[in-house]
Amino acid sequence: MRKRTIYIWGVAVLSVSFLVLMILTPPIPQSQSYHLFADTRRFFGIPNTLNVISNFPFLVIGIIGLVFCHYQNYFRLRLQGELWGWTCFFIGVTAVGIGSSYYHLKPIDARLVWDRLPMTVAFTSIMAIFIIERLDEQKGTISIIPLLLAGVMSIFFFGDLRPYYLVQLIPCVVIPVMAILLPPMYTHSTYWLWAAGFYMLAKVEQVADEVIYRWTNQIVSGYTLKHLCAAMVPVFFTLMLAKRTIETNRQSLLEMWIISCTKDKADDHKDEVSYTTVSTVESQI
């Protein structure tokens, strides 16, 4: 019942947030300055070389993830929804490696869709997977297709970037919060937080593209580092899937942190009492 309530409230909050965003904020068109990257150097005849080849890790880890999803069930996925969700995620990651490279070879509006479309597939798949694992298997499985369609539609929303930004923002906020507050189905759930942390770092590097390029004496730009940091997200998820087992003691990360903190305080108190006792005895002697 508690999980159902959380699910209903989550859907309601997201719906209201979307309506408020669309009503109260002006449309955000695609700025042409977005295509002006700091590092435009050409090596081996490849335009914008480092921004292009830094997408290669997405291709590698995406293919590895797909193979492990389906080859003898290496990831030990028990639920059909999990298999579909992680398959969509690693397809999206693989496509990022191709689509983002294609865009950065010649950064223009016409190619930008092939950069963003695979990312929305990955974002929305992760949301569905998280619903399956933390809230409800059936609702999460059913949500895969609607979430994917919502992500795709956000790319083609009449030249307005607001829905696309929302699709990016929601997983970055919701997943870390849910990872901390809701008990996990599997072990190694801290990998979710590592993945979220590296993605947020990637967004900072994206914004600081030119600044980082200057700081590094024009060795590497923020966008190149952004690609490498963002590629760590599927790396963490792959490691998590390979290592995790069924969580027998289902406690949220918040509960575990509180218990650990309480235990540490109790141990410190015991040590203090023991020290006081020893000191008293020694003074009496």
C-alpha cells in the first residue's frame, strides 16, 4: 500500500511539474551557440577529434551490457521487466556512442537529434527499471513503453527544449532520492548514487567546456571530459548488475546510515566509559 501511494504521488507530482513548467516558463528554442565547442582541433582528418572519439566508451560498454543481459543471463535478471528495461538502456548507451559521434563530426541542428534521442532512451529506461526494483514490478514493466515514447516526443516538441530538459532532470533528482529512501531489491545499491554523481559531474563539465579547455592549457575540453564521465554511468550499472545479489535484509540506504551512525555513537560512548573507568581505577591505585 505504501509503495502504491508513493507511485501515485510520484505520477501526480511529475504531471503537475510538467504543466507548471509549460504554463509558467517561456519556450526554450535551440540556440545556435550550442554547436560552438571549445575544442575544434582536427587529428588524423577527423573534425572535432576528441569530442568524437570520447564517445567510443559508450559503444563498448553498451555492447558489453547487451551481451551480458542475454548471454546465459550473466546479470541474473529474474524479472521480464528487468530484462526489457536493461536491454533498452544498453541499446540507448550503444546508440549514444554512434549518434553523439555522428553529431560531433559536424555539429548542426539536423544531426543533434541523433545525439539526444539515444540519451532519452537511456534516461527513460532507467526510470522504468527503478520503478520495477523499488516500487512495483508490474507498474514498472508497463511504464517502459510510455516512458520511452515520452522521451522520444520530448525531442520533437516543436523546437521547444523544455520537455527534453525535464526528461533529463527528473532521473537526476528522483533516482538519488528514491535510492536513499526506498529499500532495494538487490545489494550494491550505492552504485546508483555513484552513477548519479558522475552524471551530475558530467553536466558541470559540459557547462564549463571552454573554461576547462583554458585551465588545461588547451589539452582537453570540458565536453570531452563530459563524455568520459557520462560513460562511467553505464560502467557503474554494469558493475552493479554483475556483483549484486538478492537483498535479504531490505533496508533503505537512509536506514542503514542511521543504524551505522547510531552504532558508531554507541561504540564511542562505550570507549569513553571504559577510559573513564580505567582512569578512575588507576587514580585509586
